[in-house]
Amino acid sequence: MRRYLPFAIVAVIGSLTLGIGTMLYRARELPVLAISKNSTAAKTAGTESIHVRGAAKAPVTLEEFGDFQCPPCGKLAGPTKQLEESYGSQLRLIFRQFPLVAWHAHAQEAALASEAAGFQGRFWEMHDLLYTNQNSWSQSGDVTSMFAGYATPLGLNSTQ
């Protein structure tokens, strides 16, 4: 009996650790970006917005869950654009909003700005502009006015 006691203790502690870890993981709520279901610019599934660029029957689909303020996402935007140019109709790109508001102060505002552009049929133009200028707006204190400034060259109604 004494011989198996250490193994039993390790098994019980391991099971408890896994159980508590699973409960904590499931209890954590990630913020969800609420998008209007009446949008003609985006397909909706629940409360998330899905934006698609490329042929529906493309043999390759690249799906990104993106945060416009995330530096790795910003670095991925350039190579993704090159892939789109290289493969043309062979590639379909899907973008889903995933703002990490716990780490990025302006991620939610950027996601809302891109959705506002999407409601006017210009999501992808704003998407590209936000990633191109990520370094400037992510350090700014007043991103709302910067995003309104980005809307003007795209021909968007900035009040919407």
C-alpha cells in the first residue's frame, strides 16, 4: 500500500489541477464585438461579423481572426496581401473581428471603425488602411478623430 501512495497522490493532484484549470478557462469570458445583423456589407453568424474577399469557389481559404492593433497581425497583413496578389482567384480570404481589448487599448475602436466602413461597402479598404497605419494610430490618444480622418479619403460618411 505504501508503495502506491505517492502515485495516487500525484494522480489526485493532477486530476484536480486539470479540473480547476478547465473550469477557470471556461469561466473566462472574452469580450464580443456586437455587430448589427442588418448589415448588407457583411455576413453575420451570431454577433460576429465575417468579411470575405475572393472567389467563393477558391481552392484555398485563409481565415484570419484579427485584431487591428496587434503587432503580429499587422506584420501578417503585408504577406497576406502578397499572397492575394500572387494567387488571385485561387485564394479566398476571410476576416473575423477578434479585438483583444485586455491587451490593446484601441482594438475595439479600430474594429468598430472597420465595421462602420463595412456598412458602407468599404471594409477591405479600411482594413488595409488600419494595418498600414497601425504604428501611428495605435500610439495615439485620440483614435476616433484619426479614424474619421481615414474615412474621408475612402469616400465614407464619417458621421455613420
